[in-house]
Amino acid sequence: MKRILLVIAIALMAGRVGAQVQQLTLQECLKIALDNNLTVKRSVYNVETNQVNLLGAKGNFLPTLNLNGSGSQNYGRNLNPVTYQYFQGVTKTVNPSITGSVLLFNGLRNQLTYRQNRKYIDAADLDLQKAKNDVIITVVTNYTTVILNKELFENAKFQLNSSEQTLDRIKKQVAAGALPKTNELNQEATVATNETNLITQENNYNLAVLTLKQSMQVPASNQFEVVIPDIALSDMSVDKTPEEIYAMSTQNLPQVKSALLKVDAAQYAMKAARAAYYPRLSLTYAAVSNYNSASDQAQYTTVPNSVGPIGYVGSNPSDIVYSPLVPQQVKVSDSYHVDKQLQDNIYKNVGLSLSIPILNGFQTRTGVQQAIINRELANITVKETENTLRQSIETAYNNAVAASKTYAAAVKQVNASEEAYRMTTLRFDNGAANFVEYQISANDLFSAKSTLSRSKFNFILTKKILDFYEGKTIEY
């Protein structure tokens, strides 16, 4: 049994080792993030909420129709609503009715409320797009940071490997008596420093990957690696000014449009609040009937012009005298049924209802004042949105220009440092340069490469963000 468990454990470990780590491109990371992001999902429900509100605003234009009914059992003396006579005993009543109304005028409040909700639903759609854009910017930033730290990590490994190879050469020279022991000890310290730097860069890379996973809202245990794209920097210039980019962003990005739509919605809300000052006119209609069990009796009808006896002649009862014009009561049914009563007792009416507001405890005035305040707050939100967008563009532009200049200088620095390192290495191997000169040259080269990587990816990131503000799709 133990052997079986051991075999299974080894097989599982082998499966884990042999399993390939998933490779994700930027677009795949964006899709996962957009599918998982809770802010995006909340924005989707906000759109649906506004759609429901719009449906309710449409319904305000429709007439109302209600079917009502009541029934009761009465004891003692009560009024029969069918005959309007009092009845002593137990009776049952049924009172069905249909009522409704059509709004004719209420100061155009329904029309204004409908337009207000139309603006809100358009703004909600734009807010949803804004939420997606925020996720895109965050994931692109974190994705680029992962690539940068991956390159810095590789540079640190190269530096450590180079210092270890140098240590091997120094050990051989020290053993041959060509170099003093202090050179070996100093190089060992350099290797230890590079090992520490490698650990630091590895931690930075792992932290960058963790941050990317968190922005995608996936567990840290979800193992994947980002695809390192082949990035060529053929153009290191930003061809548009911040003002031009801002003008394009206001046409392409949703946040300013959404804020402006909310100002329009607030304007309609203010007009709708003022509509409460106007009279309200409605057309009303109703159909009512009733049934009372006290009327459940035999039904008679009077038949006019029927021939009937009116007496007899003398004392002979057989000498009956008939009259052709005597009305007669004829029985037509044994009971006055429920359906017949309801049919006979139908009452209908159509009318107009007018309500003129005079005093309602300043409720209308309060509503209007609050609507005015909300409109002014919406105007402030527009200004805040515009300022935030403009400042973001200006910051990204300055970062891009600075990164472009830094990258150009770093390219020259790397070329010069590589040549200096090559020459110093030759001089050090031939004994013409001391260990300090060699170490300074190696550190300068590593620092120059790190600066080049940072400036390159800083420019790439800020340039992508500026392109996004212009309405372009971010791709690698």
C-alpha cells in the first residue's frame, strides 16, 4: 500500500513539473480582467437599473385601469342597495367595480421625466465604458511593469553570471601568483552583492506579477506567464501637443460625455420639479355594480291590457263580468340570480378631475431648490472631470517626453559603457587595470542597461496611454 501511495505521489509531482505554465498575451489578460472586475459588473447593473427607470417613465404616459371588488355578510337591519329598502335579517353583498384614469395635463412633468431618464441611461452606458477603460489602463500598466521587471531580472542574472566568471578567472590568477588575494576577496563580495541584487529583482518581478493578477482579480495561486512582445522603438517622438490630445480625448473618451449628459438630466429634473406648481387634470372613468341576497326573490312583471274578472252580476257567481283593461302580475322567475342583479345594477360614469396646488408645506419649493443644487453639482462634476483628464494627459505627455530623452541618453551611455567595460576587461586581464577600475566599469554598464530598460518601458507605457486618450486601441 505504501509503495502504491509513493508511486502516486511521484506521478503527481512529475505531472506538476511537466505541466506547462500558461502563456497570456496582453489582450488575454484584458479579457480576463474585464470579465472578473466587480466595478464593471456593478456598472452593467447600473445600466439595467436606468433601463428599468426608463420603462417606468414610459409607463407614466399610459392610462390606469383597476378591477376592484368587495363582499360582505350583514346581520340585522341593513339597507338593500338594489331596492333602497331596509331589510331585517342576514344578507350577503357583492360590489365589483372597474375604475381608471387618463392624465391629461400635469405641467409636462411626465415628458420631462422621460427625457431625464433617457439622459441617465446614455450616461450609464458611458460610465460602463469608463469603468472598462480604467481596467484597461490598470492592466496595461501592470503588464508593462511585469515586462520591465522581467528584463531587469534577466539583467541581474547576466551581471551575476558575469561576476561569477570573473571570480573564476581571478581565483586562477591568484593561485598562479599573478594577483593578490585581496582581489579574490573583493570579487567574492561583488558576487554576493550581485546575488542580493538578483534576489531583489526577482522579488520585484514576482510582486509585479502579483499586482497584475490582482488587477485581473484572479488568485495568486493561478500560475501563468506574460508573453514578452517584440517591442521595437522606431519612433521616440510624441507628435501631438497635450492640448491637441485633450481635444481628441473629449471626443473619444466617455467620462466627459457622461458628465455633460448628467448636467442635461439635472436640467430636466429641475424643470420636472417646477411642473409641480401647475394644476393637474385627469379624465376619470368607472363602472360599478352590486348584488344583495335580500333581492333573491321571485320576480314578477306587470302585463298591461290583459283580460281579467272584475266581479259578477247579482248573486250568481257564475255571471262573471270581465274587463279587457285590467293589468296583471305575471311571475317570470323563481329567483333574482346574482348574474342578473349584477347586469341590471351596472352604474357607469365619466368625469374630469382637477387639482390646483395652493399650499403643501413648501414641498414643491424644496424639490425645486434641491433640483437646482443638483444641477450646479453636476456642472462642478464636469469641471472636475475635465481637469482630471487634462492633468492626466499633461502628466503622461511630460513623462513620455522625459522618457524619450532619457532613453536617447541611455542608449549612448550603454554603448559607451560597453566599450569601456570591454577595454577595462582587457586591461584588467593583462594587469594594466586594477580591480577597482574593473568593478566600477562593470557596475556602470549594469546601471546603464537598467536605466535604458526603465526609460524604454516608461516611454512605451506613456505613449500607449497617450494613444489611448486619442482613441486608439492599446496593443503590443
